[in-house]
Amino acid sequence: MNPLDEWFVNTILPHEAALVRYLNRVWRNHAEVPDLRQEIYVRIYQSAAKSKPQAPKSFLFATARNLLADKARRERIISIDYTQDLETLDVLADEVSPEHRYGAREELRRISDAFDQLSDNFRAVIWLRRVEGLSQKDTAERLGINEGTLESRLCRALKALADGAYHNEFAGVAPTGAQPEEKEVEYGQRRER
């Protein structure tokens, strides 16, 4: 057995059960878990051939998260399930600094506060598309609007969320209940206020 194979067997494979539990917990399609596990192993092996990681267990789970994020991006679905807090995974607890944890909690609080300040329409669009992972067509049907209006509203909602979370301003978007009534029109036409 060559040294790289030996390193892989002795360092990475002992974490296989924890990796499979993690994948089953965060990935919706459990039938894909064996393929995901194999792809993670390929990425780790190829990377370790160039340079072995200092913290193999952390590298394993970071590779898993990155693969899931890439796969979710390709499917154009971003779900909270794929971005679980590191604390709940209990795999990197000893390697995440208190400053990093505090910063992550503060960022989550800012985003949550900004989300609460959005209008009902904006919150519904973000929730259905980004959290529940509904398709654009299904979201538009559920909200009773056309897809062009949905697309426009989602862009404005995400901008308002980012402005609220990172700039403490909503660029003209009033808090819940105070936003002026808008006339929804077909995609590509001007909206009158």
C-alpha cells in the first residue's frame, strides 16, 4: 500500500460513519448519499496527493459542506439545511474560535432582524424560494403572481434584506405594514406607485 493510500485509510475512513450521518441529516435525497460520499473521498484524495491537510477531520467535513453547497447551487436551491451551524455538527467544535462563533451569531442576528423588518410580500418570496426551496413556478402560483413579478420581487427583497442586515437601511423599502401599495404589472413593464 502506498503512503497516500495508507494515510487515507488510517486518517479519513475512520470518520465514515459520522460523514454518512451528516449527509443523511442535511441532504434531502438519501439515495444520493453513497455517491456524495464517494465524490467527497475523491476530492480529499486528490487534494491530499498535493498536500495533506493539517486537520483531516475538519478538512473532510469542510469538503462535504463545499460539495453540498456546489450541488445545491447547481440545482439552484439554497436551503438552510445545507448551511447548518458548525456547533450542531459537533465536528469542528474544538477548532472554531469564540470570536468566530460570536461573529457568526451576530451576523445571523442581523439577518434575522432585517428579515423581520421586511414587508409580508418580501418575506414570503424569500421564505418560499430560499428556505422551502420551491421552484419559481410553484412560488408564483402559491403567491398568485406571475413569474416575472416574482423574479422582480425576489431581487428587491434580497437587496432589501442585504441592505437591512449590512447597512442598517432598506434603500426606500418601508418596514412591515408601511410599504406603499404597489401595482403589479407584467414583467418588463414599468411599475406605477
